[in-house]
Amino acid sequence: MEQEISGMSFTKNFRSATAEEWYIFLPGFKDPLTGGAAGKAIIHYNLYGNRDVFINTTLIFDDPAMYEPSLHPLIYALADETVNKLVGYADTLLSVHAGRNSYQAEYKSQSQ
């Protein structure tokens, strides 16, 4: 787990006024079709004046090896690290797509 987290890197693929898309590279996993990034993060910012703004973040892992139920703790740790690095401390609604390891979560700041 430590090797995957410490070796994790990101490349921004796309940015608009309200969204970003990042490729997620991991040392032990890759997209089986392209041999590239193991997954991607799509971060959508709600910029339209709600008082309770959440950043919607979707993580999609493409390597089928990451779908094994025994890897759920790794997927959780990778998702947590991705949110911390790319989104920071903003309130976030997270959706993780990793086969049987898919889940949804909510990150809420303590200041509210």
C-alpha cells in the first residue's frame, strides 16, 4: 500500500471553468488497453452560489486487477490520497468506480 501511495503521480488532462480531469499513475497498476494511467479523477466544481458547496469528485480505476475485493483497503487509501492531493480540504462528494471495490463517500470539513 505504501509503495502505491508514495509512487502515485498525476497529470492534468483537461480543465474547463467548472471541471478538471486528471490521469492517475500508479507503479503497480495500469490501463490494460493503453498501458498508461491506472485511472482518472474528474473533479467538478459547483460555482453557482450555493452556501453549502460540494466538489463532486469521481475516480475511475481501469485496471481490472484493482477490482479484487482483497484490494478494497488499497482502493480506499488511494481514493483518500487523491482527494487530499487534488481537492484538499473542501467539502467533497466522492464516487469511486473500481469494480467490486466501488463506493461513495462524503468529505466534510470540521469547521461547519
